[in-house]
Amino acid sequence: MTYNILVTDHNGKEHILEATPGFTIMEIIRDAGLDLEAICGGCCACATCHCYLNEEWTDKFEKADDDEEAMLDQAYEVKKNSRLTCRLNFSEELDGMKLILGPKF
């Protein structure tokens, strides 16, 4: 079975990406070749994989832990639905989820 996520890039273009359960959202976006810095490689040590989850998907994930909150404090234009894609694990239940990439550093 094929699973997908819908990602809106920095230019407002929407991309449908094939998503594999067990991968992080960051890995899915990066492997698809979209412009996502993810400088720390997924260690939650930067905020360059910042995204905005569509409101309907925010409750599908556990709340951000203290480490993620600390990194989000360094991101630009943080909102209620801001998350780090390196902290979001994709599962089958997330098929069709939508997000917008956060501002570039």
C-alpha cells in the first residue's frame, strides 16, 4: 500500500510525497528532494526543519517535549501548530496529512 503526505514548500507549491511508516516526516521531505535544511540531521539540535501542521493533524501527534520546545524557541514565526519534522514519526494513520514548511533561516 502507498501512503502520502502533502507538503507546501517555501514558494507555496504543493507536493504529494510518498511516505513510509517508520520514517520521520523530516526524512520523507528530505529524501523527496524538497528544500528542507535539517542541518542537525534529525537530532533535535536546530530548528531548520520547522513546519506548520494543518490544524486537523496536530492532535495526531504527541505534544512537543521540552527539547523540541527549546528548539522551536529558536525558529522564526512560531505558531500554535509549529513542530519540528524530525520529531514527527510517520505512521499509516497519518496518510494524507498536510503541512507547510516553516520560514528558512
